[in-house]
Amino acid sequence: MPNVTPESDKPLLSVRGLTKLFGSFAACDGIDLEIGHGEIHALLGENGAGKSTLVKMLFGILAPSSGEIGWEGSVRDIVSPAAARRLGIGMVFQHFSLFEALTVAENIALALDEDISIDEIATKAAELSKAYGLPLDPAAHVADLSVGERQRIEIVRALLQNPKLIILDEPTSVLTPQEADRLFETLFKLKAEGRSVLYISHRLEEVQRICDRATVLRHGKVTGACDPRSETPASLARMMVGSDVASVMRDDDTGLGDIQLRVSKLDLKARTPFAIALKDLSLTVRAGEVLAIAGVAGNGQGELFDALSGEYPADDNEAVQIRGKAVGSLGINARRLLGAGFVPEERNGHGAVATLPLSENLLLARNQSDKRAFLAGGWLKLIRHDTVRSATQRICEAMDVRKSGLDPAAGSLSGGNLQKFIVGRELDRQPTVLVVNQPTWGVDAGAASRIRQALVNLARAGSAVVVISQDLDEIFEVATSIAAISEGRLSPSYPAATMTREKIGLLMGGMHGLETADAH
């Protein structure tokens, strides 16, 4: 893409007193912000601080209640995403807006305002993705792509519109460290071309690494600004939440109990030509154990979760056992009845129905046995709505879920708060076995600490916990044992105390014979 020459010496973007009210609730309250040309500017804040509301106003999705947006020295009324794109503002959302039945090129075409043939879009997307180290196959169907590959579509789609400012909302939350490094190279190249980036992330180490300035929001207000390179992750987290973030506390001396989850020589065929087959996969997880499974995106993590949860049952019933009972060919409800709980990677649509209130999302996730506490009457069962709402509130308080009303729609919560609710919903059942896929994807430091501590506490209370994660920091915080998945094959598990990042890297690359660590 060509370099961008500033039209004036004014800031590229200047926000003055920007406010957004939902009823009497101020999601954004008098926000001031400036972004210069060729600047990578971080927007920091805990979940619910107002970051998403602010960028939705900048991108024309929401209309401000008051205040103004300046663009290259002139006040602009950004009435729609199309108007934002015409100005030169691109946006990559945290939650993907992709149609799974369409190809990569077709999804990109839907977001472009000009009439270009699919073949031309495919050619441009392939060239751009190669130039910026974000490999994509324009002919691939989205349904067959990993989460990391879907994120690349969103980024390439925004770059194809040749923006002067690109807004990235948690862009690395689904990327491996290697993919994130390639993205950072892309951002530095954009900066060198004179373009600017508004960068939202809860990964404070990367904010320090790539951002020139940072603005901090708390409860809808700007509470500070800084040069993140002069701060530490701890000091940035303190600015975000207003207090020190608690470290995850573990008791590594806790003994392990009986095997609660056993997988034996599990083979699972790939459901599509682009999916990953599971091959001869075995694992055991004992009471009191947190088994963390690392891996590069697209190596079978989703397929493994589906096999463990029963969303994609195996042919061999003995291949998966929960509490000694064979369940390999049984569905998710049968596994829940044995005391298992599951938290999928995708919050919206998979973990929760966005349009339903939290209480109904809670009820949907309960099996028939669990629901008895929420039902009254004889053969004609009636829902005890007060009991359901009380349980919903109990979960929200336990997990510090920030919400705008007593029982709002799931889709109205920020990503991190919805994640806390979904995790809390499973923990409230006190499952004997819990399987979690990417537990802290896109959540702030405080929320991540709370979720990780809850998982550790569950294992400490005698449950068996499986954490599938791409975040090595998270893995080292929670795990008592570590394995890695590569091309559908699972390594042996090793005591976390014997592992290093280098060893995990070898496992993630498929080298499963580590002589320097004793496998379980």
C-alpha cells in the first residue's frame, strides 16, 4: 500500500468530550483522546471500561450522545461504518463478523464499499496477506479455518481498504506468539508508511513492546495517559483497575486423587478437508490436577474440545471415560450428568445466546438433573424464575461480572465479562471434570487473574481440570502438568515444574520425546 501523507499538521484523530449514554448509564463519559500520524496508540482499561463503546463511536456504529470527533483538523459526523471507511478508518473487531458458509474472498467482498470482482479481491487479498506475513487462501471456506486464520481475514479485510487509522480490538488474543510477531511487523510497516493504529489489548507486555503512547479508561472516563515503554506490566495493570492485580496462588504440594478423565487411543476423523484428525490420542487427568494443553492454533485444539465435550462423539465408546464410565460415543448431556462441565472457545453463539438474558443462558446450560432446582409443579413443570435469577446473581457476584442491569442480554456484556459469566456458570455446578478452551481469551488482567484462580481453586477442591490454551503465561500460572498438541497428536504430559518455554516449544513443534523431562 502507498505511504500516507498528512493533509495537515493537526492530529489525525482528536476526540473532545465524547459521551455515550444508555439510559442514565454513561458507558463513555467526556472522553478526550488524540492520535497523531504514524503512531501506535494503546487504549487500555478493564472489561466494561468503555473501550468498545468508544471505538464503536469512532467507527460509526454508535452515535455519540455528546462531544465531537475531529479528523485531520475538521469536526466530522461519522454516521456509519461506510462513512468511517471513506474517511480512512478501518476496524478489526474482537468478535469476528464472518459468514462461515462463504469463502475468504466472499467475506472480504461483503465489507468493501466498491464493486470489485471476486477474482480481483482474491488476487489482492493473496498479495496483501503475503506481503504482510498473514497467509490466507482466498478460496478456503471460513467454516474450515482455525480461529487464528479467521482473525487474519479480519485484518486483511481492513488493510484492503487502505486506511489511515486502523483500530485493532484484541488482535492477538487468538494468535500464537509467532503469529503475533508477524502482526507486529505488519504494524511497524504501517507506522513507517505514516498510518496510525489504535491498539486495544489486555496483553500488557505487547503494549510495552509496540505502542508509542497509551490512554487508560476506567468506568467510562479517562484516568491517565503514559508512555508504556516507561512502565511495567504491573504498573499498567494498576492504572487500569485502580489497584494491584492479585497473583494466582497455587498449592503445588496438594496430592492428586483418582483418575477422573481418561482418554485412550482416541482416533477421530477430520470432519472437513481442512479440519484436523485426532490420532491415537491418550491422556489422564486426576482429581486435583490441572492439565494444560499447549499448541499452535489449528493443530486440533477445537477437535479435542469437541471430542471431550461430546459435541463430536467418537466411534469407540471406551475411548473417553469420565469417572470410570465409558462415554466416548455419548453426547454432551450424558457427560454433564456425570458431573462434567465445558467452556468452549467462542463465547457468542457457542457459549451463550447473545439475544437471551443471562438467566436463560444459565438455564440452557443445565442438564435435566441440574434443572430440578429451578422447576416447580407436577407433570407440568414451571420455571422458578426467582430462583434462576438468584443463581444468576450469585454467579455474577462470585466472578465479578460487570453488567448494566439485573438480567441483561448476554450480548450486551463486554467480552471479558461474558467470559467470566460463562466460566462462573460452569463452576457454579462444582463439576468433577472441567474442560476449558482458551479460558481468558480477550479479557483484562484482573478478569484473567480471577478466572485462573477459580480454575486452580476448583482443582484444589478435588476436581480434574483440562485447560486448552495458547497463552504460555497462563499455562505456567495454572498447570500442574503440561502437554502439547501438534497436527492432531498429543504429547505425553510432564510435570509443570520440569517445563520451560523452550521445552513446550519443542512439544508444540511435534517433538514429543523430551529426554530432559519425565513424562507422566
